[in-house]
Amino acid sequence: MRTRFAPSPSGDLHVGNLRTALYAWAWARHTGGQFVFRIEDTDRSRVTPEAIAAAADTLRWLGLDWDEGIEVGGDFGPYQQSERLPLYRSWVQRFLAAGNAYYCYCTQEELDAEREEQRQQGLPPGYSGRCRELASSQVSAFQKGGRLPVVRFRMPTGSTVVRDAIRGEVLFDHANVPDFVIMRANGYPLYNLAAAVDDSMMEITHIVRGDDLLASAPRQIAIFRAMGTAEADIPVYAHTPHVLESDGKPLSKGYGTSSVAWYRDHGYLPEAVVNYLALLGWSPGGDREDLTLAELVKLFDLERVGTTAGRLDPRKLDAINGHKIRALDPTDFVLRITPFLARAGLVTDTPTEEQAGVVAAAAPLIQERVVHLSEAAELLAFLLAPDRHFEVDPEAAARVLTEDAKAVLEAADAALRTLLVWEKDAIERVLRQALVDELGRRPKHAFGPVRVAATGRRVSPPLFESLALLGRDRTLSRIQQALDEHVGV
């Protein structure tokens, strides 16, 4: 089996694109075949080199390797359509010579008027074929008038049955498939021509793509046949259903919650994104929802992909992400959160030995608590940020560091100063004795002010472990700072 992913990247790839890529990749790997990554970039005004590089980086981030394509090469290259223009033009000339295509001199105004007339008569819109059989005198007149023709493919009479691995056989009557443009007047091919030529020349066996492209299948099959492709060698299609926003609307464009780059930047694991996308239209059977890439490859079958549009469910993705974060090896978890700490300016891009030691010691305190890797920066800022930058969150101060907290902080300060050994168990013992047993405060009211004073937040890693890592001097200094600057002020 040979599958492909062929985006036209003009920005961040969205989850619909990547689910298609995932299914194509998984089918190739499941069958022991090849996965091809090529770029459709004949529209150079939209597709940029930066977007192409970003698309490749996104595939690598998700763990989707490719056997042939951009950056790796292969026997059927080049793998960017802008580098294959002579090939498309050659096939257009063959189609013209064989009568499978013809020059069309219609202006946009004439085509618009034709569609309006069809609309008024209640007819389906489509090209009437007015240039199919032009006399030489008509062609000469158009040429003298300076009209530049496009090339249209001549759809044969009859019908086409599209073999679809997801939807079964889909019948198209050619009466509803008008002749279509395959090359612009400037010599650049359109999608139906370029995609069909590439799929044929690259020996693609299964075309996995969105169901918005189902209507183009009979056109591309007609091109395959005009190229001389045997019926048995025409690719099998697999048109996947739409992915919609959580509110049922179409996916938004650009950077946002439909963009894979957004999930990467906000601390989602690639394993979680892959797991979630796999289940967004496909099921391994039963209630199973926790999958690795290797397990997906073993279980995947195109025929188990549904036909109902999937909706993004942020809560489900968060649940999968949190589960996979908790399952990480602690050393791996440190590696995963370090870029987010660096981005927040808490450690250097290559952490110093001291920074690495603090992160390694603190990471176990938060691994069970975070849903997104990006949360690590906020939770560990109290440890990693320089003291001169330490601030207590104003909302936390207003709610917790009230006049009533003064006795708690003073008792905590006095108790902690008695410690000869600064470690978690000793810290917990003296604080419980001083604040719970002697002051008679319930744990929530006893430890809340200490937490806010030491970490600056109402939510933090476990308190006693945090104080142990923060150290004696910094802890006592922050408690005194809270007394001076917040309590009773």
C-alpha cells in the first residue's frame, strides 16, 4: 500500500489536516506500505517556504515519519508541485492531442452570465461546453482578440463509481460533472490535474482525504483513465468526515484551538494529540481510549472510520493529555517541561547545573497536578524566578493574607526558626504543632497563608515539599515580606 499526505500549507496545519495525515500514515504502517509526504504549492501566492517547513516540523513532532517526500527524496520526486510543472504541461498536451481536453476561450463575464441563466432556469450550475467544438475561424477570432485560453478536460458520457474504503461505492452521473479546467491561461495546473497526475505517477494506492473533496473524485478518475491507468490500478479513496469546532461550526483558520501549533505551544503532548485525533472518527472497538502510536498502527483499519463529522472536545483531550503526562517517566517529564520554563525566562535554554537540579527535584511535585506542560512555569516560578522578581498574586493576597492571617504567619515564622534540619518532615511537624495544635486552626486556614506567602499563589505544589526546596532563608524572608507588605496593610 502507498498512501500520501499532500497539504497546501499557507499557515498552521489544523487538526482536520493532521487527522487525515494520521489515518493515511497509520494505514501505510499497518499494511507495511509506504507513506509519501508531498506539497501542493502551485499557488505560490498562498504557500510559503516557512509554512512548508512548519508542516514538516509538525509531522515530525507528532511522530509521523515519511518514506518519500520533501526533505527525504525518493524515486518519484520532486515532491513539490511547483517543481513538477513541465510534467503537468506535458500531460495536458497529450490530453489535447488525444481529444481528452480542449482550449476554452470563455471570459469570466461570460461564465458568470451563463451561471446566472442556469440559476434563473432552476438548473444546476456548470460549464455548458460552449468551447468543446469550436471552428477554426472562431479560434482565430479569439486569438486575434487577445484572449488567452484555459484548458478544460472533456468529461466522457456515462457515470463513475468511486471505490471508497469508508463510504463504499459512490455513483456519479457525468451529466452532473461538467467539463472542468485543468490548466490556467498562465500555464499553471489546477488541483484536479496536478493531484491526479501525482497520484498516478507516484503509484499511490489509497487516497485518504477529507470528504469535502469527494465531488472531485470522478474528475480525477477520468484523468487516471485518460492517462491509461488500468482500472485495477486506480487508487482506492477514503474520504474522512469533517472535523468541526466544539460548537458544530467549521474549523477556524489560522492559529487557534483548531491549529496543531496552538496545542503544541500550550503544552499538549504529541502522544495525546495523536491519541485524540485517532479517536475523532475512528474506534479500535470497545471502550478503549488510551492508545500509543504503535498500538494505533496495529489496530487501525480504514473501514472502521465513521462517516459522521467529529467535534473537537477540549475536555476529552485534556483528560487524555493529563493521563499521558502522569504516565511519563520522571526524567522525560523534566525534559518536556524545560522548554516551557525557558520560554517563561525561569531557566536558560540550556539549564545550568543548579537550575537543572532544582527542576529535577521539583518536577515530581507537579507531575500529578498538571494537565498541560505549560502549567509548569506558573507552578514552579516561586522556586526558579529570582527573589527580586517574586510577587504575591494580588487576588490571593486579598483573599488569604488578611488581618486574620497575621497570627498564623507570626506563629509559622517562630516555629520554622527553631528547626535545625530543614527538610519536609520536620517542616510539616513544627507547622502542624504551631498552627493546628496550638493556634487551633483547621489545616486549610492554617496552611493557606503560609502557602500564599511562600509561593505567591493559592494553588501550588505540596506545601511542605515546596518549603523544603525553597530553603530556610527564602521561606522566612517571604513570610516576613508578607507580614510587612500585605497583612493588615
